Amino acid sequence: MASLSEIDKSRLPVHIAIIMDGNGRWAKEKGESRLFGHYNGVESVRNVVEGCAELGIGYLTLYAFSTENWGRPEDEVNGLMALMVETIRKEVPTLNRNNIKLTTIGNTSLLPDFARAELQEAIDLTQGNTGLTLIVALSYSSRWEMLQAVQQISKDVKNNLLQYDEITEQVFNRYLSTGPYPDPELMIRTSGEYRISNFLLYQLAYAELYFTETRWPDFRKQHLYEAILNYQKRERRFGKTGEQIRQETSSGIH
Ligand code: IPE
Ligand code: IPE
Ligand code: MG
């Protein structure tokens, strides 16, 4: 198992994104209901958030509920909403103690009123924190986000607030819900599924992808360290050759 001392603190990813998957199967394997898996996944969230804060990671995005997840059985959706509200309410003091700022991406207008209000309160209460930014992707899908951006851009062009030839990558980026954050450098998906499931399709363009068989409720800091160590062994080329990258690194250009 990886340990903290093996990690090179000068080469940490600034932004880590995680698809927290496998709660349902974890529970079923124990003869329990899917909701039992979600309840146990909360401890993993706590542990990993703490791990990221301790390391000094800047941003952590957790995929908690996708647009497509609204299509799950009503019991599961309701259970998940109640669990999220309860967790957020309980965790606010810990977030504040650890200087963690909570925020969300996604279509939260679809959330039940009680959940949206609770979430907004937690966001407001942690706004002043300056350490880790914890971004919860809730009722989120990347295609939804990109369509929203295109619609808003079209409106702004129509209203003369933006000219079509001003639409650069930077401008487009500003219209995404992730506009204020750097792109994730490391994306982790648990539970042995090798897909992106409508998560940050645009922002993950050059992310290093890390897949593990570990189910989310079993995932702990040590697994996070393992993923970071694996990331640190990779050469990120951004379309260039390995020789160019090594030359740039040795001459201090990044
Ligand atoms: C991830 O676990 C949590 C959510 C999608 C809300 P799953 O519920 O997808 O668990 P599996 O993939 O069915 O095991
Ligand atoms: C992705 O997991 C969404 C979240 C983890 C919140 P899913 O379990 O919903 O994804 P698929 O259906 O297996 O692709
Ligand atoms: Mg799943």
C-alpha cells in the first residue's frame, strides 16, 4: 500500500476529479440494499477530502449524482437526496475547521427544495475558506453543461455582449460551470468501470486517467496516495515528444 512519504509534494496535481462508483455492488456483495452502499460511501468521502486537504491539493471534484442518475428507482433517488442533505449539514463544521470551501456544479434547480436550500446554506457558510475547494458535481452531466454554455454564448452574441470572433478557448471556458477552476490533472474512477459517464468531457482533455477495482466504500487515503504516485510516474506530453518534455523540464520551462 502506498504511503504518504513516497509522494513528491512538489509535483502534486492541483485538481483531482473522482467518479465515486461501486456503492451499489459493494452493498449487494454483502447482501445489503444499494442505499447501504451509499451510506458507507460517505466515510470514503470524508477520508479522501481530509487526505486532499492534508496534502494541500487545490481542488477536488467529486461526481456524486449525474443527470442520468435521476432515472434510478425513486427509492434510491430519494434516499440519496436525504443522505446528501444529512451529510452536508453534519460536515459543515469540519469543512470550516479544515478551511475547505464547498461549491457545486450541475443543474441544482432539479433538486428538491429542501436539498437545494441546505446545500446553499453550506456553500454560504464555507465561502470564506481559502484551503481546498471541494466541488460536488450534483445533477451534473457534461453534455448538459456544454449545451448550457452554447445557449448562453448564443444569447450574449445576440444581445451584442459578445462578438462571435471573440469566442476563444478561454472565453468558452468561462461559460462552463467549471470556469473558475483549473482543469483536473488526475481523474480517478473506482469499481473497475472504464468509462467517463458524462463527466467533465471537455475539462478532462489532458487529464491522466486512473482506474481502480476498489469499490468506492472501500476507498481510503492510501488508495488516493496510490493514484497520485501512479500519476507522478507518468510523462505528460500535451502533444509534444518525450524528448521535448524532458528538455523543457531540465531547463526549468513548464
Ligand atoms: C456510485 O455508485 C454512486 C452513484 C452513482 C450515486 P453506484 O450506485 O453507481 O454503484 P454501482 O455502480 O451500481 O455498483
Ligand atoms: C457515474 O456512475 C455517476 C456517479 C458516480 C455519480 P454511474 O454508476 O451512474 O455510471 P454508469 O451508469 O455505470 O456509466
Ligand atoms: Mg455505478
